[in-house]
Amino acid sequence: MVSAALGYRAWASGLVVGTILGWLNFRWLGRGLDALVVASTAQHGAEKPVVPWWNYVLALFRYALIGLTVYVIFIYRNIPLASMIVGLCALAAAAIAASVWEIFTVRDR
């Protein structure tokens, strides 16, 4: 990590925490969508499919847990909030970079 090598340990810690929270958010979002697909497939043909209530609870819990974690770390560990936000965006930046890489690399298919 460049920030750690330059002596910005607080920023490096924030980036790591934000990246881990972003990854957990991505994993939990995937699980929620998988459960939604299973529920909708099971109700195929129903006039008005019902989404399980716990899907909504888990979605709210996911954001509440991330917010609480960021708040506690920001208050008690003195890690810059901006570094955690940049870390949370790291997964999206990696996905965009991978997509652009795939677009510009030509492969024989």
C-alpha cells in the first residue's frame, strides 16, 4: 500500500477497513439477490409474488452495520472518514477497471 509506505498509517487503515466493508456489502448483496431469485422462481405463475420480509430486514441490517462500523471506527480509532469512503469505493473501481480491461483486450473467441 502506497499510503502505508509513505507513512500515512491512518489512511492505510481506513482504506483497508473501507475495502473490507465494501467486500462484505457486495457478498451480502449477492446473498440477498440469490434469495430473491429463489423466492421469485418458487412463485412462478403467481399473480402477485411475495418477497420474504427478511430480505428487507437483511438489506437494512447490511447498511446499518456498515454505518455503525464506520461511525465507531471514526470516533474511537481516529481514522480519516475520507479514507474509509475511498476504501468502500475500491470494489466498484476494481469492477470498472476489470470491465474496461475486458473491453479493450481482444481475444479470439
